[in-house]
Amino acid sequence: MKKPITIGNLAKAVGVPKGTLRYYEAIGLIPKPQRGESGYRLYSDAHVRKAQLIKQAKQLGINLHEIGELLNWA
């Protein structure tokens, strides 16, 4: 695994605002990340892949509820 990244870097990598990622976390689409000593969220490669998948699904017109159901299957 690569070094964990902060929410700002995850937002840039995926192309969504930081608030969107916080929302996805709050509704359970992405798991809560670990926190560093400073209290910052630290995201893994798995978080990046899941956030990219969510963005791609939204671009296809799938709503967040349906995305959540699909992610529960995986």
C-alpha cells in the first residue's frame, strides 16, 4: 500500500469537492478513514478506488441509494 493521503489529495485524485467525500463517509458509502496524530483523515488506496467508483456510477446516472446497494454486494 502507498502512503495514506489527506482528504484534499483524495478530492484532487477523484475530482470531487472535499465536502462530497465527507458526505459519502457520513452516509456510509466510504468507510471512515484512520486519523493521523494531527487528527486529519488519512485515506488508503481502497478509499481512492471506492470514491472513483462512486463518481463513475454517478456519471452513469445511478443515484447514491442504488450505489450504496451495489457497494454492499461487493
